[in-house]
Amino acid sequence: MTWKLGQGWLKSSIVIILVVTVISIAIDLWRNKNLKVSVQHQSVEKTINQHDIDWLTSSYQQPVVLYLWATWCPSCRFVSPSINLLKQYQSDLNVKVASIAIRSGDDRKLRAYMGSKDYRFPVINDVNGNSAKNWALPLHLLF
């Protein structure tokens, strides 16, 4: 009798997990129906130190953390040290770190900011915010 109760509980749990998984996949597919997965711009870009970063090709070899940030962003002041630490251990973690600074001034100003904070991660300077516009998702896809 105890065995039958155990089997009933297990069977119910499996059914509930399957139903939740199917519903979750259906909602995810519905939310992303308008999402276009394509690269509209070139993936090779120059950093503020004139090094080439090819984040798209790198992503086929290992995960790439592409950090979009700004010097004027209050939240980024908390996240950037973590990205700097991630850059320090990227070979151990088998990831590549790249970043895009959005509307943070010219290269000279951005290099000075990076030096003052002792940040070592590579930075692509998006002076006008054009790269950020390419990465922006429509608001309705976020909710």
C-alpha cells in the first residue's frame, strides 16, 4: 500500500513538471515571436586602445560576455568591478570579455576613466550610442 502511494506521488510530480515545462516553452516562444536573431553590423570593432575585437567569431569558440555600460550609469559603477574581475580570470573560466561604453565621451576621456578605476577589460567606445541602438530590444519583448 505504501508503495502505491509513492508511485502515485512520483507519477503526479512527473506530470506536473512536464506540464510546467510545456507551458514555459510555449510562453517563451510566444514572447520571442518578433525577435530577429541576426547581426546587423560588423562584429570586428576597435577598442579605445586600437585593438581589434571580433566578438562574433570568438563566440563560436567560447562564451563571450558583452558588457554594455556607461561612465555616467550609477548601476554600472557596481557592475564594472565584477566585469574587471571576470576579465582577470577569463582564461580560467573559458570566457571572453568585451564591452561597449555608451555615450561616455571620446577615447581619451574613456581611457582616463578606465585608468582611474584600474579597469583592464577591453572597451569599444560607442560615442553616439549607435551600437546600443543595434542591441536594444523592443520594450514589449522584455515583459
